[in-house]
Amino acid sequence: MIGVVGATSGRGPSRAGADAGALAAYGPRAVWQRMRDGELTLLPIAVSLVAIWVVLGIANPTFWTPENLVNLSLQSVSTGVIALGIVIVLLVGQIDLSVGSVSGLSAAIVAVGSVSLGWPLAVGVVVAIAIGMVVGLVYGIAVSRLGLPSFVLTLAGLLVLAGVQWRVLGTQGSVNLPFESWLVLFSQSWFLPTVVAWTLAALVVAGIATSRLLRRHRRLAAGLPAESMARVLVRVGIVAAFLALVVGYLGQARGVGYSVVLFVVLVAVADLMLRRTRWGRYVRAVGGNRRSALLAGVPVRRTLVSAFVACSGLAALGGVLAAGRLAAANQSTGGGEIFLTAIAAAVIGGTSLFGGRGSAWSALLGVLVIQSIANGLTLLDLDSAARSIVTGLVLALAVSIDTLVRGRGSS
């Protein structure tokens, strides 16, 4: 009996020490060291986003209003979906410059098909996304089997698809979608009821907590090092506080839009696939070192093709959502700097231009940074030149940090 009590009491201090060590891992010095070692790549972006919001809010308090933040979230969806595809193709060490043209062509197909040709709107959406995926399939085969450089190939695709978009739109040049159509309502007017929003937030927190606790239990049962209970509670608490803040604050205006929920779900699914599936491991292996991945038995060609298909498919979906957001498709849809903004969002969010390193959440954080800058500077009555300059400086800073981190990791 004494032995049992002694053993139990002996485990108590060790567990307390482990929990104290876990809490110490969140101290400023430990966090800084992990950032210098190339870990916690999303933390600097999150801190930068908060700093941008603080500065813009001080310059114009309208930026902080719930209604403006609701508008900001809706404005970020279409570009964010396109940026998510860019993240995937960057992870395999490639690039797609035609995502803007793919999105514009998809918007044109939806608008012309449903309005001019009389297709059911759902059919137009499916056809648009399918054509986008076919474009990605062509890119993937050309890059993986013919060895064509993706930069030049997708640059040519940008021009070709822009011309096809103009042909689809015809002489009208612009097609308006009915405001009562479900696509327009989904992108502009449909918001989660308050009870549903809070319920979803609670389910997300419960799911994350359950997943981490089960993973901890399995590792302990197998005799492997496991995350301490204190670290689990800290991470779950951070997520719960963040979701409560978002749902509660946006709920003071119109709330959380359906399209925003779709974007976040896409990011979460992509993150799960990249971290927990064989395909995700293949993607990172090919982006990290293509030759080594080939020697290790990774299906390099198939992985490259799947990455391009995912990128173009998401670009097409982004174009569909943009058409719903604007209730129209015209010759400028998907043009201009859309592809540059999407690439910048992915890189600013922490995805490496050199391949193999990044996260699906990079698309979410990166597009929030870019759209926050654009939104805030617009509220300050600054022109597009100022927005371009500031966004370019932020992008240059992000690329510089990425290059330094990669060099540190290599050394």
C-alpha cells in the first residue's frame, strides 16, 4: 500500500513539472527561438495582421466597426479561394500565373450559361469548375511529362484563357446575374443565424479538443512522447476565445456569411489533407526535393498533376463566387492584378516560393492581410497607387523572411 502511494505521489511532481515545462514553451523566449528555427510560421503573420488592424483602426475607427469587418470577410472569399489553390501548387515547387484568367472564364461561363443560354444555375457552376479542372489537368501533364516550365506555360495560358473569356462573353462584354438567384444570395445576403453560428463554433472547439485528447491518449498508450494536458488546454482555449470573439463581434452586424463559412471549410479540409494524408506527404516531398522524392518511390508525376488540378479547380470556384459577389461577369472579371494578389496572399501567409513549406491557413491569413490593407487605405481615401505600394512592400518583406528562414534551415 505504501509502495502504491509512493508511486502515485512520485508521478505527481513529474506531471506537474511536465505541465510547467509545457507552459514555459509558450514563453516569449521559447516562442522567439522556435520562430528563428523556422517553426511557428503562421505566428508572425497573425501578429502582423493584428498590428495592421490596430494601425488602420487608429487611423480610421470605422475600420473596426462590425459592419466593415463583415464586408471585409465577404470581400476576402473569392481571392482567398484562389490563393488556397496557389498554396497547393507552390507546395510542389510550381507556379500558376493563369488563375485569374481561369476564374474570369468560369465567371463568364456561369453568367452566359445561366442567363443567355438558359442553363440551370447549378449546371453552369458545375461546368465552370469542371473546365477549370481540365485546364489544370493539361498544365499538370505538360509539366510532369513534357518538362515544360510552369511559369512560361501558365503565362501562355493566362493569355489564351483571357481571349476565350472574351469570346464567351461575346459582343455584350458584360452579363448580369439576377439578384434573386441563389448564387448571388449565397455570396452577398445569406448569413448564419446567431444560434447556428454559436453552435458551429462550439462543435469546432469540441472537435479540436476531442481530436487532440484522443491523439494524446493513443501516443501515451503506445509509450510515445505525447503533448501535455496543459498544452492541449492552452491551444483549445485560444481557439475557443478566437471563435467566440469572431462570432460575437460580427454578430453585432449581419454575422458570418455562408460564403465565408465555405472558405474556412475549404481551408480546413485542405489543411487536413496536407497534414494527415499520404497525398499531403507526397506534395511536401515533391516540393522539398523532387529527385529525392522520385528515388523514394513517390509518384511525382501524379502528384504534380493533382496539384495543378486542385489549383485550377479552386481558381474556377473563386471565379464563380466572384460572379455571385458582383452579380455579374464582364471582361475585367479575373483580370488586372487578381493572380498577383492571390500569389501575394499565399506568400505573405507563409508559403514558401521554393516549395515544400507552407500551410493551407496561409491562404486565409495572407488574404486577410492584403484585403485589410486595401480596405483600410480605401477608408483613408488613398488611391490604388498607395495600396499597390504598401502591398508590394509587405510582399517584399514576406519573401525576404522566407528566404532568410530557408537559408537558416539549410545551414
